[in-house]
Amino acid sequence: MRRAWLGGMGLALATTCSACGGGGAQGHFASFSTNWEDDGGVSIARVWQRVGGATIAPAADVVIGVGGHTDKLVGMRLDGGGRWTFAHPIDARPVVAGEVVVGSGGGEVFALEAKTGSVLWRRPTGGIPLLGAGDDGTVTVVSFRKAGAAGSVLLAVTHDGQVVQQLETDRPLGAPAVLGRLAFVPWSGQYVSVIDLASGDEAARVTLREQTSRAWTQGGALWFGEVGYIRFDEHIRDASKGKATTVTLPARELPGSPKLMPSGSKPLAPVADAEDKVHIYARPRGADSGATIEDDRWYATYFRIAMGFGAGKGKLAWVHMGATDYVGGAAAEGGLVLCDEQGKVVQLDAKTGGTLSEADLGEPVKACVVNVDGQRLTGAPADAKPLAQQLSEVVTSDDPQLVIAQKLLLRELASAEDDVATKALVDLARDPRTSPDLLGDARAALANRRNGATYMEAALARHYDFLKDVLRPPPVGPIAQALGAMKEKGAAALLASHLFDPADTDDDVKQAAAALAIVAGPEQLASLRQFFGMYRASAPNDDVAAAVVSVGQALVQLQDPGGASAVTGAAKDPTTVPYARERLEAIVASLPPTPSPPEPKKK
Amino acid sequence: MQARSLVAAACAAAAIIAAAGASEAKPKPPVADAPRAIPLPADAIKRLRSGDLDQIKSALDDVRTSARAGAPAAPAVAELLAHGLSPVLTQAAIDTLADTEAEAGSEALSVYAHHRNVELRRAAVQALTRTRGAPAVRALRAALSDPDPAVRGLAATGLGNMRAKDAVSDLFVALDHKVAEAAASIGQLCAGSECERLAGKLGSVPFDVVTSGLDQVLFRPATDVSDDVKVKIVGRVRELGTGEANRFLRTVQDKWPKAWSARVKQSIDQGVLATSGSPGSGGTP
């Protein structure tokens, strides 16, 4: 580690740093050195004793958008306060730290009051990209990635613009936090070094057993993490043994494989990309016994879809669909705050996914940073709906970009008990706009439904009709499978009508006939006989021939003398298509022998 | 068979015009150039019910040859269709019912108008236009919505030939769905305002399609379509002021029977004159 002037890198940061000598003060060691030996948590325990009892003020509850052509920031308070705009070139994603917004661009780094957008300080940087920042109310610590080389720069500036420390290292630093004039700096993915801002020395270090590149304060606690959350508490001394207070999210399949947090060691571009739109949000909460996930909810976005999950097993709790892609957000106490690319900010209820409030940054944004700390989301959600209905709306949405999420949500829908789920599957399977990627899944799910017969029957009532612009027949096959399995005799007439619809697929006819073998009643005898005669010798393929067999079976089961006779005759008739004849022979063979007529009594 | 029925339809149309030309008020019945009927062989029906494929085939041939005289065999042919035949024999049975022109065959044909084999479906729809009756009209109206364009076209033509006036509204929907054959049928069937509605399609539906129907309207007798309607139709065509309008009116002018309405004739003449300078009109009359 070198205490360096940013000016030494050809930059023009002036510093008042006076403690720029080497390390070696008692209990201190070379910052970010790799020959450090694990001290078993002694040094970090000392830090905990020093600052663990400190009160951490809540950070600003704000939304910051990168607007224009990445040449301005737009800020808005979540408590209903006004908006502000700060015109400045932006070359990296801004960071909210405490009550400060830190941004970079135009060759300088600057700090603004988060609530007003007023400039606190600005320093030239020569254009090195901003990584992260922390703030304790008096000092802001900012980390940068070195331009064109491995390594990082750490800069500590008081709110009045005085540089108190400026460190340069070859190590990849992450996003820092500040507490009690100590900077907590994650680096190399596994360490957090505590830098004493008074001396610039590393006062402590802790080795973490989870990928860690970020430190931040939230909910009155200090947290480290990237793939999970590690709390800075009395257990931090055992972190190297994997016994720190840790909370992680359950593993589950999510569309687009989103991340909980981006790496704090890599600069984030000023314009949101797919990783911002496909994202996980959660908020850790400190508890007496360790840490939990706030509200037992965590969230994921996939473009304009937001999803809420149970913290325990990751069970889907709700789905919400916005108008445009979400580009930023944050989990809060009571829900989720999301910001979309049109600059709309929505607060969603943790329990239901219903909308608690909506606000507007006033213009479209290239990227958006949401920070919620002290504010609790409250109110009655405006559009709370049952999960099946929410899923239904999302999976039937005609948006090719959402197909991957829709496939996953379709599986959720398929397991929902609600009849509405059946309706959604029916709608999806018969809508000509449904993506081919979804159609197969929807049909398969529909075939496995065991409720919602009313919706299925309503679908069967519609047939292909050129003049009425009904150009896609209903999903007869899957519906027939479901109705057959449910033994839904009320659907027999509708199923029979589909035996004669040339617009239905051969498989549809096959499945309809198979269902009729289960549910047909005497009222269907005429249709069954008609179909049997029509196709027994002219079935164009095995599917239709199989339908002939099923219909023959139905005729026999219904003990229709005419039908049974037709089946017996067809089983012997060489003009009957071979596929059907072989199987009809088997049916006839299984029939009980016809009782012989009683012999006349001899007188 | 298809060619045969189309020729028959064309002859019928020509006969209507010829008859109307002779006397607009009382058109004479068309003089059919019908071949002498060959009696149905006495054993034909027995052979149809024999269950023997060769006998069935020969009997179907005999019934077809007997044409209308084969009508008594229609129920037996319908029974065969209900029992089920190979595709080839099914086609033969359908064609046979068509040739008998027996309404008794319409119910069986209606079922086959929904067959999955599109060739059989087309044959059944064509046959229905000859066997006629309420079941045939029902089946043809349904066939306007068939997935196969040829079936839709045949159904539209059939409804016109069958004088199924109740189907005019369906035919307008079909015309709006690009079933071009519907125009001529509407022209055969429309009442006054319906005929004007057909003329109103000029500009939104291809000219040739609409005029295939307007031609039918103009040559229907005055007892069927009033002169007022015909004059309005001529006026609508004239308003187009195009070469194709001129050519159409000239064709009508050439065919217009001398004994028919002078008022309509005058409007046609004026229409021809007014459109004669249009590009592509082919010069002054």
C-alpha cells in the first residue's frame, strides 16, 4: 500500500493528509498486504468494541436517476419531498452513502446532499471510475478503480471538502462503508480491512468466508457482502471460522440468473444494462439472535416483471408487472421500491405485491439508484390480487422479451389450485399471439389441470370460425385430457362436437375421442356412431384411427346395440384401416359372450 | 363431376339471361339440354347393400349414370356413407348422391362437409349444391367458415345457385373476408338495399369481384330487382370514372336485352358515354 496523491497518478487531487507515513503504529499493520496472518478475529473484535455501540444514522431515502444523455442526475426524496436536478457529465453509477450522493464524471468526483442535490464538495480525479462510497455523516470515503491497471484508490473527504486520506493499492478494493471515522473496505473478495481515517493505517482486518466486495450501513447496522449478508456484530470475530452472523437467500430458479449485488470491485456503467433489469433485491435485518431477511421477503426483477419470494424456501408469493423495464430498486421495510426506465417509481407491498404508491422522476432515466433505509413502506395496496390472477396476467402478456420469465411463471401457475389458473392456461393455449416457446408448456400444464372445468368447457364451445375471425381452434387435446381425467361428463357434448371439426389437429381428435371413451353418455351415441362410420375405413393416419378405436370403445361401453354391432363388423371388415381393425378386434375379443337364445321347450 | 356442375351452373345463368331477354316479366323456364334419363337398374339398391365392394362400386356407377332417375337409391348410398367406406369409394358415393340431385342425400353429405379429408369436404360441399334442401343450406352456410379457401368458395357459389336468400348476410361477411365467390352469389340473391350495399363495396373490394355480383343484379328480371336499384348501381359504377368501369358498362350495354327497361338502358348508355374518356377505357363507344 502506498499513501498516494492522486496527483501522483497524473491527477490533480490535493490533499491535506498529514498522516502519510508508513504503518507500524501499535496494533496496526500494512494496509491491504497479502502477507497478513489471520489474527483469529482479535483486531476486528477490538474494532467492534470501539464502534459496535455507535448509533448509525439512517441514510437518505432517495431515488437518483441518471438522466438526459448521462449528463445529469435527477434526485427525488421518497418521503414526498421535491425533486432536484444536477447537471454534470456522469461516467459511473452514482452511489448513495448516508445523506450524500457521490457521483463522478468530467474528470472529477463530487458529493451532493442527497435530499437537495446541493454540492458538498468536488475533487478532480483524472477520470478514474467510481466504485463505491460510504459516509458517516462527516466523512465520505470513496473507492475508485485505477485506470488501465489493476488496483484501486481510496479517498476520504470531509463534508467541507478536506481530503483526510488518500490511499493507493494494487489490490482490488470494493465499495466501502464508514463508521466512527473508520473505513471498512472490502477487497480481494474475502477481506474487509478497517482503515483508521485519522492515521490511514489498517486497524483491523477480517477474513470472510463468503464472496464479499461491499460494505454498507443499513437499518442501524453495518453489513458486508455480495452474495449474502454478513453482519458486523459481536460474532464478527469468528468470521474466519465461518461463524459470523450471516443471512443468505434460498437457492431457487429465477429467470435470467440474477445477482443479489453486483461486484463492488467493478465500476458500474452510468447506463443500466441487463444485469440491472434482471436483479435480486433483499434487505437484511439485524436481530438479537443474528440476522434475518426483512419481512421474510426477497424480490427479483426480470425486465418489467417484479416477483416477491418467501425468505424461507423461496416460494413465489406475488408477481407484479410494470409498464416498462425496471432499471433500479431497493428492498425496504414493508416492501420494494422500483424505478423504471421512464423514471416512474413504484412502491410495492411486501406481502401482496400491490402498489402502495407511485411517483415520477419527471423524465426517462438511463439508470436509477434507489436507497431506502429509515422509511417504512405503508398503506393499503391499490391493486392487490390473488397470485393466480397475477400470474395469469403476466403469462398472457404479449411481450417476447418476457418469455423466459413467463415459462418459469407458467410452471408456478400450473401448480396453483385456483380455477383462475386454469382459465389463464386456456387463454394462453388458444391465443394466436402466444409464443411457440410457451405454447407447448401451456398445453402440457393444461392437460394436467384437475379443476376449472367451466373454463375448459367454455373454450371447447368455440370452434375455428373463419368468418368470425376465430383462426386458432381451442386447445382441444389438453382440455380433453384434463376433462377425461376429471370424468367431467358435462363436457361430453362439447367434446363430441370436436370430433367433426376439420380445423382441430389430429391429436386433438384423438384426445377428444379418448376422453369420450370415459365421459360419453347415451346423448352422444349418434355422434359416436357417425364418427365411427365416417372414419373407420378412411382414417388418414394413426391418430384418427386411434380416435376411431376410442369411439368404438365408447359405443361398446354404452351398450349401444347398433354401435356394438358396428364395432364387431368393423373389426372383421378388411376395409377398416389396419391400425383400428387390430385394436377393435381386441375390444371385441374382450366382450362377454353373447348369451344364446333359450331353446324352445319340448312338449 | 366438378366440371360438370360448373358447366351446369353456367348454362343455368345463360338460360336465365336468355329467358329474361325474351320477356322480362315472365321469364320462360330454361330449356335444358338434358340427356335422356337412363333407368336405375332394378338390382342397384340391392347391390349397394350387398357389402361386396365390387358390387357396391358397380352399383354406384349405375346410379350415377341414371342421374336423377337414381334418386330412389340415394338413401342406400347415404347408408353406405354412414357405415363407412374407403376414401375412393367415399368420393364415388358423394359424387353419386350429387348426380341423383336427391334431397335425401343432403343429411349424409352435410356430415361429410366436415370430413378431415379436404378433397372429400370439397366434394361434399359441391354435391350439396345439387341435392339442395334445408340441410344443404345449413351445411353450406357453415362451410363459409371452413379452414379451406376452396371449400369456402364452393359454399358461397352453392348458396347463390341454391337461391338461399337467407344466407345473404353470411355472404356479405364472407365477401368482407375475401371470399370472392360470395359477390356473384349476393348478386343472385340480394334484395334492393342489399344490392346497393354490394355496389357500395366498389372501391374497397376489387372491381372484378364486385362487378361479378353487380352483373348478376343487373340481369335479374325487374320483378326481382327494380329499375331504381339497377339505375343506382349503374350510377355507382359510372361514378368510378375508370377504364374498367367503362369496360364493364360496355359489356352490360352489349348484353342488355332489347325488350328490357329503356330507363336502365339509358343510364347504361350515359354511363358508357361518361366514362369513355377514362384512361384504359378503350375509346368512345
